[in-house]
Amino acid sequence: MKKLITAVTLLALMLMVLCQSSMAEDAFHELIARINNPDNPVRYTIATLEYSIMDPPADFVPNFPEFFADATLTPADLSETPEGSYTVLAFPDDGVRFDFFPGEEFGKYVRQVNDDGTEQLFTITLSNPDMASAGNIMSAESDYLAGVKGFVEPIEAILPEEGWVLDSVYGQAWMDDRAKLEVFLEDADNYKVLISWGGSALETAEWTYACDYDPETQTLNARHVIYDTIVYDDSGNETRTNVYEKETSAVFSLNDSGKVVITNAGEETLEGKTFERVPGTN
């Protein structure tokens, strides 16, 4: 009888833990879903040791709610909690915060801390395996918010005196069949290379590369890429779906034939493509 009581007690404890974990995951998703929902808004802040607590402006639209929408939270032992700095996503009116740890290894962890001091550690699994870790996503989001609020000095990008990059910044577009390549200069992110590939009249694929310009080689060296697909309905309304977001070592340069080529594309669809100048400007 004693063994039976013990087994029943253990089973009850396991069910209680599973129930608490499920409730925590539901609370996480409910709060995340309300961030960009004007009909059911929620107050939140983002904080790091570097920037302290930041209240997002009313028109700030973060990306992480979309990335975390289908994430799975699995309970982990608190002893696995990483040491060091982290990004805090807090919901002051709801009495809870979530700590995200940077890096690919520790970026899989998120710690829930309640106002009563109780804590729970989870591993967070994103629906897209090619996505950066949750911790790195939140770290990038805090940097972006800090820039919006004026805490970070904009990066001064190097503007070439001549060459294909300068021409592209001032509107020169490049084509390879249905794929179009354009270059933009942005204060905070240096250069962006946008490749748009129309699969049909109603479907488009887009790769957006964040790049640095190397004046010695006259190349754009990418460090980050976002891949989206866009589907248009009959009224012209678009539905954008993120396929992946990750680090990259792609390089854009001009070959001897005067065409823009990509090396280290890391994307089979783009490997080997050469883009020719479009007459005139876009």
C-alpha cells in the first residue's frame, strides 16, 4: 500500500509540473501575441545592462513576436541557467519577465521570473530551424530599439568615390532573368543588398543582405541575411512569410565582364547567378 501511495504521489507531482509548464507556455504566447495587437495591447519593456530599461515608442513594431509565435517551450532544470548578461523582456502590468541569453548554445534558454520571485527555466525551440537563436534575436531587437531611441550613434558607412557600388546606391539596378538586385545605403546598417525574384505574377522571393563595403576590393561583404516569400492576392494585397534569418558570408563583387556576382551565397537558388546592368536607372 505504501508503494502505491508513493507512486500516486509521484504521478500527481508530475501532472502538476506538466500543468504548470503548460500554463507558463500559454502565458508566454498570449503576452507575445498581444505586443503587435492594437485591439488587445500589452505594456512591455526591453532591457539590457548596456541600455537599461527601454519603453518602446508607440509606433515601434518589433519583429520577435512573429518569430516566437509558434515557438515551443520545454521545461529545463534551473541548474542549467547560463551565467552572464541577458536581454530582459518584461511585462510590468502582468508581473512577469522573460530573460533571453545570447549565443547559439545558450540562446536556446529563456527564464521566466515572476514578481513573487519564483523562477522557471525553459528551452525555446523556434519553428524555423534556420532562424537565429531566440537569445540572439532578442539581443538584436534591443540594439535596434536602442538605435530608434537615439542611444546608439549611427554607423557612418563608407561611400565609394566611384564604381559599381556607388552607381547602385544612386539607382542602378541589376538583373539576371527574373531576379533583380538593388543596393541601398542606410545610416544604421551600412549597406543592404535586396534580391527580388518573381516566381510568377503573384509570387516573389526576397533576400535582404546586411553588408559592409570593402574599399580595397570594392566588394559588399554580407554578414546577415533575411529570406522572405511574398504572395499577392487578386487585389494586390501581400502576405509575407519569413523563411529564415541567419548569419552569412556572401560576397557581392563585379567580375571582368562587368556583371555583379555572388560568392559564398549559401543559397542554392542564388549560387552562380550573374547580374547585368539594367539600362538607365530604377
